[in-house]
Amino acid sequence: MSQKVLLNATEVHIALHRLACQLIENHDTFEDTVLIGLQPRGIFLAKRLKSLLENDYKIKNIQLGHLDITFFRDDFRRGEKPLEANTTQINFIVEDKKVVFVDDVLYTGRSIRAALTAIQSFGRPEEIELLTLIDRRFSRHLPIQPDYRGRQVDAINKEKVKVCWEEQDGEDAVYLINS
Amino acid sequence: MSELSVNHLLGIKYISEADIHLIFETADHFKEVINRPIKKVPSLRDITIANLFFENSTRTRLSFELAEKRLSADVINFSAASSSVKKGETLIDTVNNILSMKVDMVVMRHPNPGAGVFLSKHINASIVNAGDGAHEHPTQALLDCYSIRERLKDVAGKKVVIVGDILHSRVALSNIFALQKLGAEVKVCGPKTLIPKYIERIGVSYEKNLRSALEWCDVANMLRVQNERMDISYFPSTREYTQQYGVNKALLDSLGKEIVVMHPGPINRGVEITSDVADSKQAIILEQVQNGVAIRMAVLYLLASKIQHNEN
């Protein structure tokens, strides 16, 4: 097994600031905008962006929710491993809101497909956008593309992209793992 | 662990402590789902479930049906009262006929103890026991323990007394197994005629006096007096039963501590429990009903995940 650094800590931070600025361009004061981190690993990125927007760019009261898509996945009973659910925490209604899905890696697009269905349980959003730190090109199974991307990566199927966060894994970095 | 050790839920006797915890954790997620504005998930959209009720039921049947629909399963209902069972069809024939219509899971209530176990040896579908005679009622025990866990944070180390008709009660037996597996201490209380002779052999002690039992416990589970199952007279009169084994507000207030009161329903108000107790904050009867849907969703979801997807 070999691994290659795709983004180091400095590069991750630059990407986060750029993504935050791009969000501000489109959403201004975030009055009608909510961030939804996708479980399990999208929530770290979503929390980072929220604190960056609030502390460095002085935007107040950004609403953040966690969405778990386990019960909406299309591979139930088809995988070898059973699916494990995570917590969903959305304490607001997304009716007529601008929703931004936040996830670490965009790969086949199937999780996003599930999230698009799952979010309907909380109302009808005015629009939905997608933000990912890593966009794996050429690996999509569905016609889904991100609106904001940190870095585009060409990876073949047996390679894995791993995003590490300081609060969870001890460092900020993105690795390409070849097994 | 993220998978059940069994393919059917026939009784608490057959599952492990880890299975129970897995069901509880999964139920936590479903409890969040059923409190959403839209209370439905598509997980079981390609699963068909038959609810076979060979014995009357309102609560359990509605609860299962709601759980199935909230998981997007296709549901067919069957009740013995209006079926060919009356014409003399056997259990296996009835079920095989229903299964030949491509049913993946069966939820069954039956008056004979062991009906679920018997069926599991003869058919392929995944079976959930919704009560078999005086044997087991596993989902009721799971939702009871889940409700205790919700109210008192944990089941382990708690003292639970089950009061009333233990002899005819599948709820009692399943509850005893579940509580013991989760590390709670269990006593039973009621007229000696309604206590099974084997009770001490399964590690449960008997307390004749209701007041001493209530003083000892953290949770009192009040069972219904099952008049329909009593072929002979087990106690002199309902009035006498109520005087000795009925819980009222005055009795609860005189205990000097607050205990949790449960009841699996349907309540005989004024017999085993008075209205002011049933409607008080100490009673978690309606929480039990709500948790029932989440628990049954968890059980169906976890069992369905063990049915391999078939391309045909």
C-alpha cells in the first residue's frame, strides 16, 4: 500500500478560505442559506466552513445541520457489509431555503442522489448546491457535479482518496491511497 | 457489530445482548425519522411483508403496519377471522400460499406457543413473532426496555417488578429475558395462582405484597388481567384483585420515591391501574406506544438487511 499527499495542511487551508469566499459571493449574509454536512465525514468540513465564515469573515448565525443518508441509499442489501446509520440533526425547516450540501469527496454521486431525496423530508428547498473538497473526475455514475470544489483529482477506481481533519485524525491533509 | 446474529426474531430467548443494543441504536435513528415533517424512508421499497394475525390485535398490528409503511415496504394484511383458516386450512398451507405471492417477510401473531419457531423451520421468509400464545412477544419487550433506557438512561442495574398475570403473559416472559440480558434485576408480583411454577428457576424472585415490591423497584410494569385466557377462576373477584394488586395515586405517593409506571396496553382502567396513575407523569404508557413504531422499524430494517438482494 502506498500513499501520496494530494493536499498538505497549508493547501487545505487555502482551499477552505477560497471555498468560504466563493460561498459569500453567492450567499452574501447567509440569511436564507443553510449548510448541510453529509454524514459521516462531510460534517468536519461543514463545521470548519461555518467557523471560518463566522470568525474570519464575520458572518453571524450560520445554520448548520447534519444529514445522514443511510436509509435513502440505493445499495441496501446489495453490499457485503451492512450499512451503519449515523445521527441526523436538522433543527430547522429547509422550506424555501437555499441549501448547500457539504461533503469531503465526490465520487460516484450516489450519496448526493440519496441526500437529494433525504432532504425532502425536511421541506422543499428553494435551491440546492453542492460543495466538495475533492472532486474525483471521470468516476461519476450519475449526472451530478459540484458547484464549489476545493481540488479536482484524477484517480482510478482502486485508488482511494482520504481526507484527514485535525480534530478527528490529528492533521489536515488529503491523501491518495493505492492499495 | 452492525448485524443481527439471527435471521428471524422469534423470541428474546434466541437473541444476544449485542443484538438488543444494535436494535436500540438503530431505533434511535428511526425515532428521529418519525419525528420529521415527512416520516418516511425508502429503505424497504423492494420488500413485501405479510402481517398474519391469527389472533386479535389492535395496537401491535397498527404499530407493525405503520413501521412497515414508514420504511416504504409493501404490506399485505391477513386476519384469521375473515380467512380460509376457518375452512380448515393448516398453518403451513396458509403461509405457503401467501409466500407463493413473493413475500419476503412475515409478521405473525398466533394463539399457539412456538408457532413462529415451527414456521421458521418450514419456510424461507424472515419471520417476526408478534406474539405466540403465552410464550413470547419480543418486540413488546424490546420497546419496554427501550422506554426504560430512554427514561432512566440505562437498563443495567435497574430494578423492575412485573405485576399481575404472569402465567398467561407472553409480555412478562419476553420482558424477563430482555431485562436479564441487559443486566436488570427482575421480580414478579401478583396472586400466587397467576405466577408460573418455574419462575424461580429462570432467576426471578416472587414478591406477594405489592407495597414491598413497589418500595423495592425503580420501574413497575403493570400487566393487564387477561380475562379471555382464564379458563378457571384464578382469584375471587376483580374487586379483590384491584384491592391487593391495583396501583393508585395514593399508594404511589406514599412510597417516598418516584418510580416509573409502565403498561403494555390495553389498560383496564380501575383494575390494575387507576386513571390518575395512567395519566400521570410517572406513567410512560404513551411513550411506549411511540417507541413501539421505532423499535419495529429497527427490527424490520435489520432483518431485511440480511435478506440477500435477488436480481430476479
